[in-house]
Amino acid sequence: MANKYEERSLKERLDALEDAERAKNPPKTFKVPMKGRVGNSKVKKGFVTIITIADNKNVDFTKEQIIDGTIKLQKGDLSFHAIDPEDIFFYKGKPLLFQPKRKLNPYNPLKGKHETYGQKYIMARMEGDKLSIKKSMGWGIGIGVLVIVGIIVYAVITGA
């Protein structure tokens, strides 16, 4: 029967503490602010959650109705924006738009050119940066070992 106070490594004890802390305080999930949430009845009426991106890189959550393929942002100065159905994203089943304040159309990160061309360079960098446990033997040690082996072989052959 194992003793309840048996020795554990420092890593095992630290892992146990981290697991206990994680169980006590689970990571918080993202929630859309109340002023930007749309319910099922609003979705049926054509409302959508809009993440407005201002010029100073601040974002604001609002809900607006899509009328004739356009939305009207009323925060700050009044502005109208055109909506394309392929620019609408979904978060937990509810429609969502990323609308920069100074652009006519919503931001769609899926549009644009293919950028995975650099993956081989990134992988090469990751391979070069990883820590390696096995170290190569230096030239000095290799030559030293050869000299010692040569002396031993010479001693065995000559019978000294």
C-alpha cells in the first residue's frame, strides 16, 4: 500500500497544483455584450450583430437591421454600409459582421490572397529553433579518442 506522503517529483507536485487551480478557476469564455446580442426573434426580423471597428482600433458591438442589403450605423456620425451575404459570419448560430467605420463594405478575412505559401519557411525556422537534447561530439574530442585508440592498438600490437 502506497504511503500518502510518498515522495513525488517537483514537476508532479507543480502539475497537481496547476490542475487544482484550473479546476477552481476555469478560464472565462467570451460573451457578446448585451447591446450587441440578437435573439431568435430579432434574427427572423433581419437583425445582425455588428462589430464596428473605429479608426483608433477600438471596437464596439451593436445590433442593426439589414434593410435592402444595407445597414445604418448610428453610433457617432450616421453612416450607411452595403452588405454582401458572403461577408456575414456566425457566432453561436447568430449572424455577425465586422464593419470598419471608414469602409463601405464589411471586412471579410477570408477574402484575399492565399498566404500559406510561407509555411515551409516557418517550419524550417521552428525546426531550427527547437531545443535539441543530443549534442554532437566536437572535433577535439573525436581526435582525442582516435589518438587514445591508436595508442592502445600500438601497445597491443607491439606487446608493451
